[in-house]
Amino acid sequence: MKPKLKITETAFRDAHQSLLATRMKTEDMLPIAEKMDEVGYHSLEMWGGATFDACLRFLKEDPWKRLRSIRKKVKKTKLQMLLRGQNLLGYKHYADDVVSEFVKKAIYNGIDIIRIFDALNDIRNLETTLRVTNQEGGHAQCAISYTISPVHNLSYYVKKAKEMEDIGADSICIKDMSGILTPYVAYDLIKQLKEAVSIPIQLHTHYTSGIASMTYLKAIEAGVDVVDTAISPLALGTSQPPTEPIVAALKNTPYDTGMKLELLSEIADYFRPLRDKYLDEGLIDPKVLGVDVNTLIYQVPGGMLSNLISQLKQQNKLDKFEEVLAEVPRVRGDLGYPPLVTPMSQMIGTQALFNVIIGEDYKMVPKEIKDYVAGLYGQATTPIKEEVKQKIIGEKEVMTERPADFIPPQLPFLREEMKEYLEQEEDVLSYALFPQIAMNFFKERWAEKYKIESALYNEEEKTHPI
């Protein structure tokens, strides 16, 4: 009998991104991957989001190699990634040729499901990624960034879901990045979505506010097809609800997942000492492990909270934390109620911080906010307040077309810039997303390779033995 509810496990991506700043190494994933493949998960989310950046920047790993290594171990379960639409895994829009090639290479290297979202829920910014995913035989899941505002109501989300189905989405995900979707709202939302579209509905949330498992239970009763969970040692706090309790709660009910708690317990036993190791190394801030009710008040995701704390500490202004938090919803309203998800969460947070620290609204404005107000990220949910727009960009014309339509092809130039260090075609894409970080990685990789080759050098004959 087919399970009534399917589960996506986030341990290899969002769980460690949420709890330990995306620092889990590939070598810590591989020993348990085959056992996780036996559970019967709908998918393993293991790539995308911040993992690509963290691999290159902090772990000195090739993210493409991570994908291939896990693919070799996981033969039955679908591998899933998170992609920011036209932003891919970076923080700006890329040309269509870069987006197309990235999707092709992701699927070629082992990705089955691509969850595609746009920070503004601008459907135009999903189209290229979705089309190429369809063409390459991947599963294109469109995600709606969930938020609450005077204009983000149930009919808004139903309308977005229909638009996504119309452009070819294989499934829809409600992406609640802040953990603010409450149980009974979730029930009504899922009910209406199931009536409006014919493709599967998945729900993603975070435990930040403490309500996530209750939200899942009501969504399950409403007919949601898949939910995202994390194995218990990497769950709770700013991560996802724990996998095992969800499985146990649904056992012998019409929603039974069919998963074995004994096998999940063995997997949890593997991750527990690993989590303790990362905790001892200081990579897990105790602040991210508890419940923060401010999330329900200010809608600020866990990662954004820690980022604001870090910025205020640098300015020696931690006493302004509550003031900055209160400023976030006001800035968001001024700027058309964007959902607080990457990169908008960082942008709105920084602007709120500037307003408070300087003591004057929009006196100092980051370049990213100027570009957003000028339409370079896409269309705001509601018009940006005219007086705010004037203060930020003056009389500059606002772009109304799809931003990527004005970005010429980039791949040939990128390849030319880094050809000296090219070892695989995927390297061009790494360079496209993070030029300086990728170049540093390539140089270190080259130096390591050269060191090995130098060791083989025959000093007597002045020749290599091969």
C-alpha cells in the first residue's frame, strides 16, 4: 500500500544550514547516506540553498563533487535541491544561458527534483529554470514564499499556485521560511490549494516559533501530499520539525508514512554525536535551538535574526536590537511587502538597521535596495511608497519588464576569464555564481594538485616518472 503522506528529509541541506551555518562536510554525510536511502523518503534535500557557497567558501569542497558522491550512495531515493530562480544560488540575477546551463548540469550530476522559488514570488523569474528542468527530465517544483501582510491572503496564494501550474510546474511547495504559518490557516490554505490545482502540494516550514509540528498535522488532515522534516538531532529550533515524531504520530492512521521508526532511530544515533561535535566546535549557536516568539511578531527568519545580531555587535549597538526588529515590518511595508526570504530578508534587515543606527529613514541605502526599488529584482507585491521611492532612487525609471531580458549571454566571457583553472565544465558555473570565492578555490585546488605532482618529480633525471 502506498504511504498516504510522503516526507522529504532535510538533514543534508536545510537542517544544517539552519542550525550550523551550512558547515556539515561531505565526509560526514556519506557514511549514513546508504542507510537513509533505505527509509523510503519521498526525497533527500541535499543541495542548493547556501550549501554551494559554504562548500567553496568555508569547507574548501567542490559542491559538484558532493552531489556526485551522494548520488553514488543514494540509488533509490530522489535527490532534491533548492534554487532561487533567476538568482540560482547567488544573490543577483544571471543571464538565461547561465541559468539554463546550471540546471542542465545539476540534473546531469544527479539532481531529480528542483525546488524553484523567487524572493518576490514573481513568476517571470521562475520561467527559465522551470522550462529547462522540464526539458531535461527533472521534476520542477515551484515554491511560493509564504508571508503575512495586508495583501498576502489565501486568494493570493491560490492565484500564484494556479499560475505556477499553468507554466508547467510538476508540484507546488508552500515555503514558510520564517515558521509563521499557523495550524488552522495551514488547514484552510492546503484545502483551497488542493481544490484549485491538480498537482501535488508540499509544505516546508521551520520550528523557529514553536508551532511547526501542529501546523503539519492540520496540513496533513487537509490533504497535503509531502512535508519537510529533519532527523531529530538536526531538528527543532530554526530547523524543521523532527522526522520520527511525525512518523510515530501518523502510524496506524489513514496518513501512515510506512516508515520504520527503528531505522530512523539508527540514523538519529549516527547524527547525534555529529551534532555534539559541531556544537563543541562552536558552529551551533544555542540561540538557534530554542523557540523565539518574536518570529510571530516580526516575521523575521532565524538566519536573519542571527545576521542582525552579528551586524549590531560589529557596530557595538546590540542595545538597539529590539528597535531594529520593530523597524523591519515598517521598512517592509514601505517597500511593497516583499517576503523575508533570501536575498530580500538580508536587504530589508540591513535597511532597517541603517535607519535605526543613523536615526534617519533611508539616508543610507544599500545598492541592493536601490536595485530592488528600480525593478531589477522583479515586481514588488504592492507598489513601493512614492515618497520612499523618491528618496531612494529619485526620478530614475523603474523597470517593469523581466529583469533577465536585459542581461546579455555571460557564459563565453566567464569561460574565457577562468579557462586557466578549468578542470570540469561545472567550474565555469561555480565561477559565474561566486567569482572571487570560486577562483580562490580553484587556485588552492591547483596548488594542491601541483604539490602532489611535484612529489612525483624525479630530481635526478629532472623528469616526471609518468
